[in-house]
Amino acid sequence: MEGAELRPRSASEIVDAALGLLRAHYAAWVMLLALFTLPSVAYSQYMFDSMRLAQRGIAWGPILLVLGVGSICNAIAEGVTVTAMAESYLGRPLDAARAIARLPSRLFPLLVATLFRWIVVLALSVALIVPGVYAAVRSACLDCSVMLDDARDDGLSAFGRTWRLTAGHESHVFLSILLMLAIYMVGYVVALIAVRVAALAVPALHGPRLNALAQNVLLLLVLPVMPAVRTVLYYDLRVRKEGFDVELLARALDAAPGAPAA
């Protein structure tokens, strides 16, 4: 993918650019996400019977375990994916191995930031839904801040950074995320319909365990839209708040052959 034009974009333009980013290396994004999310799918299958019993008896232990493993796997998967997507969005060759290699140095800050975000969002949501949504919007690009900003060494400072990036642009971020969720929900509904249609030919898919597995696998096909939108949104906010487009141009000029030494 050629480097995208870095400029302030409307919410619809952000989603359009994200879809272009998806089309450039769609199979690679799906494979990256699958690499790190399928372990949580396998674990949920392993815990499936325990979860059903827990739901009937209002015992939250197995449910919380599955949710915790899923949250960790999703955070890692999306962190690696936004790292690879950022390279592609900026016009550099896709290097999935390099994105994965960056993970060990960012794993602890990523998990800390993700946990802190969930605590803040859930605590505010319990108090009142609107503050919870507000906190989710203000921290929408948290994984990008952790994975893509070399200046941040811990999860809490990355949370503060994404909070500052979104300041003054809350409605813009909200609309972008709303469009992202709308696309994801369409994909979710299509996955449900596809599983039901397939069950007509494969009766085993009527079983709750296999049905859940088929849905989770199909959702991998639409899941890349979420890190793609957040990656584009992150750079959009950096252009608006930090003049990142000018910074990138200055770097290119400095690196050009014949450029005067600093």
C-alpha cells in the first residue's frame, strides 16, 4: 500500500481510509489476529461446559476466567496488528515479523494500559452509562499509543497520552468509533446468518458448542476493521494535535540524498 495522505479527515473519511488499509493486506490482518485470538477461542471451547453451568448457577468464576483470557489475547492481537497496520498506512513494506518482534518490549505496558482502561470504563459505567462511554471514547486509541509511541514506557503514561490526543475532538472520535462499530455489527449479523444457513447442511452446527466456535471463527473475518479504524484515527489525531504530517515530511527531507547534515 502506498503511503496514505496525512491530513485531518472526517469520520467517514477515516473509515474509508481504514477500509483501504484493510484491502491492501486483508489476509495478513486476519492471520495476525487469528494467531493471537484463536488461543482464547480454544480456551473458551475448553471451558464451554463450565461456563454454561456457571450461567445457570450464577457462579462467575469460569465466566471471568474466559473473559480475562479473551481480553488479554484480544489486547495482544490488536496491539500487534496496529503495529503492522501503521507501517502499511505510512507507506512502508508490511513486515509482520517485525510487528510481532516489537511485542515483548510492549507487552507489560499494553496489559497495564488495557487493564486500567477497563477499570476506568467499567467503574464509570456502573456509576452512569454516559461517563463510561466518554472514557471509552477518550481512550479509543490506547493500543496505538502503547505500541507506536517510543517515548512512552508504561501503560499509564500511554493512557494519559491518548486522553490528551482526543481532547477537543471527542465528537469526532465518537463518530469514527460509532461507524466502526456499525460495520462490525453488520459483520456480526452476517456471521450469525451464515452459521444458521450452514446448519441447514451440517446439523452438528445446531449444537451450542460448535455453533459458538463457528461464529467466533467467522467473526475473525470482520475483526480487522477495528484496529484499522483506530490506526487511521490515531494518526489523524496526531496530525491535528501535533502536526505529525509536517514532522514526517521533515524526516523524509532529512533522509533524502544530498540533504545537508544537521
